[in-house]
Amino acid sequence: MTHKKSAITIDDLGKRYLLGSGGGERYRALRDVIVNGITGLFKRDRSQQEQKEFWALRNVSLRVEEGKSFGVIGRNGAGKSTLLKLISQITEPTEGEIRLRGRVASLLEVGTGFHPELTGRENIFMNGSIMGMTNAEIKRKFDEIVDFAEIAKFLDTPVKRYSSGMYVRLAFAVAAHLETEILLIDEVLAVGDAKFQKKCLSKMENVSASGKTIMFVSHNMASVKNLCSKCIWLDSGRVKMIDDADKVIDSYLLAGEEMGAQKVWNDQDAPQNSWVKMRSVRLLNESEEPAANFKTSEPVLIELVFEVADDGNRIVTGYHMFRRGTFLFSASDQDHNEEKNIRYGKGVHKVVCVVPANLLNYGEHNLEFVIGVNNAQIKTGEVLSFRVFNDYPTEWLGEVRPKLEWRI
Ligand SMILES: Nc1ncnc2c1ncn2[C@@H]1O[C@H](COP(=O)(O)OP(=O)(O)OP(=O)(O)O)[C@@H](O)[C@H]1O
Ligand SMILES: [Mg+2]
């Protein structure tokens, strides 16, 4: 029993989506509805056939005490963003209840931010008023926000012209500075540069010290540990553990739950048969550095290292790409040249597939690797995970976002 008041009380919360509909429902920020300008062409609801049900979140109950920081962790697709979207009322719960004490400011995933046609200045005022602030209150905070975001020069530019970095800086500054009692922050910080991420984390510490309640989603365990006293670990939409942040994070890391941008197998665990053995897989950016976050305008390099026991086998490598649970495409080294079935001799081989810039849409992507050898196959299951961020602040419908030639 605690005598402290709860800022956030959640009872038996559940959210059900329809699988394969690529969105189930179009979530839409309140501010989009107010401004009412969102481009109809890409935002229109589509009629869809009956699809399989899927619970993104279920039976989640928790309390966050006033003035505390609460972490949310779990592997990709665990339901973290869904939880924050529900709390910020961007989407409706299918079941259960959420009670909040105070106003909420949030910095969530793409599609929930500013209005693209409005300038930085206009967006600050619009956000403030949506959060229930008076004009005088917003004016008082205005300079601090602009200063923190480092966008003074671009204040009167529509935010659709901002780089993703500028956009996130402004969005964070607004959420953190406005006078709300509760602050929700999703992973988005990952797009900022390292210096800005640090600045945001220390701002959150200040905000927390000043008595605001914070809910913080991150894959960066060090930041969660640093900022949060309590933490929830979500696993496939269910609560795996709620406890002191230190305990939860230790268990999470021990369980090796975090699907990352790299996987190295040891001899016994490696997917293998008598002809081939997987060694490692990883994701690289254009400069061939390991990376887990990509912009839509960047290529994604996918590397597979494997070992072949003997000469003379017919071997084909490839992978399956998934986006938010949807099978996007498969790729194979058979596309490498006209000569089908490249022959890999005895020894260790490295292949890299380049997914071109301007093909993937935003969101979490997972990879499963496959090696076909003679008439058998070895598969890794989904082992790698990465996220793609929009270069522009608008949400784009569809599983991919190809940049095509237009003849006009
Ligand atoms: N609008 C939607 N329609 C259908 N399914 C959805 C929708 N939004 C999310 N999902 C699915 O719900 C599950 C939970 O998604 P969510 O975005 O909450 O995960 P997450 O924990 O935030 O993951 P990540 O760490 O990658 O951000 C995922 O399987 C996702 O594909
Ligand atoms: Mg998320």
C-alpha cells in the first residue's frame, strides 16, 4: 500500500488490431483533426475485408506515482508504443481503463506530431493550446522552447521543410517545456544526434526533478536505468514484469531478449546442417558502420557470414523482410548475376545485400535469414531488428515507400 497519489492508473488494458490490414485503424492525432488539413489522398480510410484479430496489448495493469519516472521496455513489437498511444488517447482501448491525473504532453512515433503545413511558431502555439495552455502561458515558455530546439532561424518555416532532426528537436522541446503534469516520450529520440540525445535525457531528469510524471519508452537500457525508478517489461503485449527499474532491466538483459542489429552465433547454437553453418548477421549503414536506426532516405546494408564445409554444393543465400509483422519481401543472391546458384566453395563467406534508399517505409522491420543448400534449407527465424524513420514529418500509408519517377 502506498499513500502517494497515482498520476497514471491503468486497469486491465487491452488493444486489439486486425492483422494484415496495414493499420487496422488510421490513428490520427487530435491536432490533425483540429487543423483538418491532412492530405486526403494518403490518409483516407480504406474499406478492408475481415482480417485476423491480434492483441497488441492485453491485461496490462499498472500505477505510476505522481512525480516518478516509469520506464517501458520490451523487444520490437512488444506493445510499448501502443501503450503510450493509448495513454495519450491517440487510439482507443479495446478493453480496460486508463485514469490520468493531470494534462499529458507526448512525443510519440511518426504520424502523431506537428502539422506539416504550419510553421514552427504556429505548431508551438497549436500544441500548447491543445494541451490546455493559455496563450500567455505558451508565450512565457516560447523562448525557452525555441532555444532548446535550436531552430530560431526556422521559426517561420513550415515544419514539412524541416529535417527529421530539427523536427524531433522541436517536438521534444515542446513536449518537455509545456506545463503539463505528465510527459510521455517514445523512442523517437533515436533519430537525433548523440549530442541532442544527451541534452534530452538531462532535460528529462530536470523535468522529473521538478515533479512531472514521466513515462519513457526506450531500447537504451542505460538511459532507462538512469532516469526511471520503476519499469515495466512488455512481452508480446503482456506484462512480463513490473518492478524497480534496476531489477527489471537486469532480468531483461539476462534473458537476452533484446533483438538487435547484430547476431553472432557460437558453434552449437548456430543454425546449421552438415553442409553450411551460419556465423553472424548484422546491419550496416552506408558508411558500413553497424546501425539499428535508418532514415527512409538511407540504404540498409544486410550482411550474412556463413561457413561452408565442402566444395561442390549448390548454395543460395537470402532473407525475408518483415514490417510490423507483415511479410514485405524476400531477397536472394540469385539476383546477383545471370549465372544462377553461385557456387560457394569450402570456407567462410560474407555476402552483403543493399536495400536501396527510398524503398522502406517507417517503422520496425525484422529479418529472417535463409540458406538453401542442395535441396535442404536452414533458417534463422527472425533474428535482426531495425527501425526506419521518416525523413518528413508526415505519416505515409502502405508497407513500402518507394520513391518513383514521375513524368509530368
Ligand atoms: N495500427 C496498427 N495496426 C495493426 N497492428 C499494429 C498497429 N500498430 C501496431 N501494430 C502491431 O502491434 C504490435 C505492437 O506494436 P508497438 O508499435 O506497440 O510495438 P513496440 O513495442 O513499440 O515496438 P518497437 O520497439 O519496434 O517500437 C506490433 O506487432 C505491431 O505490428
Ligand atoms: Mg515503438
